[in-house]
Amino acid sequence: MENDDDWDFVFELEIATQKRPLTFLGLKIFAGFGVCEFLKCSETSLRLWLQTMESHYHSSNPYHNSTHAAHVLHATAYFLCQERIKQALGSVDEAAALIAAAVHDLDHLGRTNLFLCNAGSPLAVLFNDCAVLESHHAALAFQLTAKEDKRNIFKNVERNDYRTLRRGIIDMVLATEMTRHFEHISKFVNSVVKPLAELEESEGNEPNPRDVDRMLRSPENGTLIKGMMIKCANMSRAR
């Protein structure tokens, strides 16, 4: 864990932990961002939750396994430390991003959405052929979390914060679905990248921080930023 600035250290952690990198890395990263304090849960609950999530990744999958989830969690933590993203997101967003990264491929079946739809799988029927796997990942994460109090990391979260947190996690997991990839990019460019560039051009290289905050912290742009962040984290860790 001492070399966690190295992008490839997760593979070493996979070996050292006997294919349980998500639990160990998750404990360190969540602690670093104060997630337990935000959620008002114990470290024991977090550890049990991470162990439960990791146990529902299939080690037989060559790619969509818990090592991939650990890679995406690691990359998401890196992005959350960047100044512009820190400026755009708050504590609830950080917690949502880290949780979404940890569960974004939960119980992946090793098949594509298209395969599941064409095969008429029960999941495809359940989710009406729409973002089948991603909907399953998000739904299962909440089902498993609520199953037992001792691993329910959300049980002490205030109602309004929980709604915001839940919405953020779902939005981010669904953003990893690739059929709407270019739609997400187009919205991000038009709503965030171009307006930010226009602010810099109109006000010089250092635009008014209040104007930047107002633009970045709108609910719509916050959703776009979080979605783009997990998409980048997910794709950057492709083996």
C-alpha cells in the first residue's frame, strides 16, 4: 500500500491480498476522504460492506472483477484530488463517487448488454433492455447494503443526504453504460468545457472564482462532472 501512487500497484495488491484488493484499498481511500465520518458509520461497518461488495464480483471474470473495481476506485480518488474537481464537488459527491466506483460492475456476468438482450435473459426482461448490467450493478449494491444493519453504511445518513447520495451513485453507475457515451461527452463539452473556456477568455486566464463556482456547482453540471469522472476512471484502467 506504500506505493499507491503507482498506477500498477493494484495488481501487486491483488496478489498480496489473494484477490481481495477492493476491500483493502477501499478502507484506505474511504478513510482518506472521511467517508465514515460523513456517513456516520463505523469502520467495521465499512469493512463488512466492502467485503460484501467484493464477494459479489466474480474472480473468474478476466476483466470485470474486483481488481478492476479497485483500479476504478483508485483512479476516481485521483480525480477527486484535482483542484478543479474539488472546486466543483462537495462531501456528498465525493462519497457518492467513491461508492459508485466500488460497485460499478457488481455481479458482472461477463457478457455484454446486447448479448443479454438478444438472449432474453431475466435481467434484460427486468430492466426492459435498458442499461441492463448497469441497472443491475446499482440495484444490487443497494439491496445488499440494506440486507443487514451491521453492513448498512447508509443507516445513519439523514434522509435528504441519503436521497442525494443515492441519486449520485445511480447516475454515476449508469454513466458507465457505453451506448450513450457520445451523448454524455457532448453534454459535458457544451455545458462545462465550453462555458468554462468562455469565462477564461472573457475574464483572462484567471476568471472570477464566484462565476466558476456558480457554473460548476449547478446540479446539472455536477451530475455531468461526476459522470465524466467515472467514465474516465473506468476507461483509463482498461487492461
